[in-house]
Amino acid sequence: AQSVTQLDSQVPVFEEAPVELRCNYSSSVSVYLFWYVQYPNQGLQLLLKYLSGSTLVKGINGFEAEFNKSQTSFHLRKPSVHISDTAEYFCAVSDQLNTGKLIFGQGTTLQVKP
Amino acid sequence: DTEVTQTPKHLVMGMTNKKSLKCEQHMGHRAMYWYKQKAKKPPELMFVYSYEKLSINESVPSRFSPECPNSSLLNLHLHALQPEDSALYLCASSHSGAANTGELFFGEGSRLTVL
């Protein structure tokens, strides 16, 4: 079984500052890793994903994440945030057994202040 | 624009009503999902359909009844709900079989309020 821990429930940051949202996972099998964003009153949108290959993954809206297998982490970063980045961010994992089950972390609320 | 369309966007119903939530996708995906999401919480998986057959039911109460009429449509029939069932209901689709990495394509959700 897999589990996902998002280490911060809320991250306040000023506009144009860098940000890192932390995610750790545990699994007995190889996994695929995802970050989703949810704006208020909307569904979830995929930011980026790690399936294989380069451990540095670039996504939409200037976000990137780095897969660290030894640390079992997949932290999300952005060098300069905008007010419009204010949203809920979910880290998620699925096993490589194609079961179709996606395990979500508890979410991190990113609050960008002017 | 999302390629998974959910209707209605908002629904208010009484505890004795019968209503349905609808979901449609035209991406050729053969796996479709219903999730329930409470405020400030991650989505919780309810049902998974694979090739129009129910493959996962996460012990959901029988007052929620899913239906997959064809590969593009997914319904969730609601009957005798409780106020605690008020939530955002999200539909999602994905590739299936060996191509299923777990990446989900979500709709905008249907916000349900049970009075």
C-alpha cells in the first residue's frame, strides 16, 4: 500500500517570492507521482507528473518538481509566485501495477499575499 | 477548458428526493471515476468503472448508485441522502489497462447540498 504526506497544511508567501511545497511518500513498489492544483470551486488540474526518466520534472504555470527516490520525496517548487497561484495543491501517487487507484496527500493551501 | 463535463454544477435536494449527477468525456478513455470531496480535504474515491464495468466500489452506501451507460457517460444516482453527504462530487477519466499510470482528468465537479 502507498501513502502520501504533505508536510505543510498552509504555506503563506509574498508575491514574487520563491515557494516549495513538500511531499513525501511511502510505497513497497515503484510509483508514479503527480501534483494537482485546485482553484476555488473548481476541479483538480494536473500540474506535472513523474513517470520515469529525468528526476526534474517541469509542469505548467512555471512549476517544477524533483523526484528523490532515496528520500522518497517529490517536492514542488516555483521561483516566483503570483497572486493567481493561490490555491490548494495535492500531491498524489499511484502504483505501477495499473490498478487505477490514486492516493492523495491531505493538501497544502498556498496563500500568496501582495 | 476541461474535457470532462459534469452536470449540474450545483444541486440542492431534500432527503427524500431522487436526483442524478451526470458526467461525459470524449477523450476515448475507458476508465471513469466518481470522487467525493469535502471542504479542505483531498478527494475520496467512490467508484471506478473500467470498460463500462464496475471494478472498484469503495464500500459506498447504497443510497449512491453509479451507472455507466456507455464508454463516454457516467451517472451517479442519488436517493435518500443525508445532510452529511453534502460535498463536491468529482468525475474523472483516465486511460485504462497497461496505459493507466494513474493520471486522472477531472471535471469541474457538482456541488451537492442535502437539506
